[in-house]
Amino acid sequence: MEQRILTELVNSSGVVSAQILDENGLVVLNVSSEQVQDFSSITAVMEHSQDSQSVTITTQNAILVANRLNHDNLLIVQLQASCNLGSIRKLLSKAVVELNALQE
């Protein structure tokens, strides 16, 4: 079921990859149209912003969005820099709700 949710995200326009990381920062599930990236930087940002449910990092080449899930897991999505971030945020909100429901 988690695989289906991540695949739907990656099949959306502008989404390059989607990963679920466990509480130790290890990749639990990865769906990617490109080579797997190292997301340790965004994991560190999430550790230092305990009050935030979501963090977005924008670079010249990509956008990274991390969302907290239940059980200290993270959903990390890599987006193309030119994507429609607003529409993808709606998809991410839906995916977070579905993933959290699966983890209960």
C-alpha cells in the first residue's frame, strides 16, 4: 500500500522521487525516476525543527520537501525546481494522511 502511495506521487508532474525514512534516517521505501539521493541534510533540518510538520528546501536544481509521519518516520520528496509546488503540496497532504493511517 505504501508503495502505491509513493508511486502515485512520483507519477505526478514535477516529482522526481519519494522516500520514507525511519526514525534512524534509514530508507524504508524508495520510489524514484532517477538515482537515489542522499537526504541527510533535510533529515538534520527536521531534527532541529521539532515543531514543524513539514520543511521545504529550495535549491537551484531541485526542491526537497520533508513531512513528518507517525512513529518518527519521514516522507521526503524531491521535486523539479520548475514544478507547481502548490498542486504538489495538495498531493503530499493526501499522501501523509494515507501513510499515517497505514501506520496506526
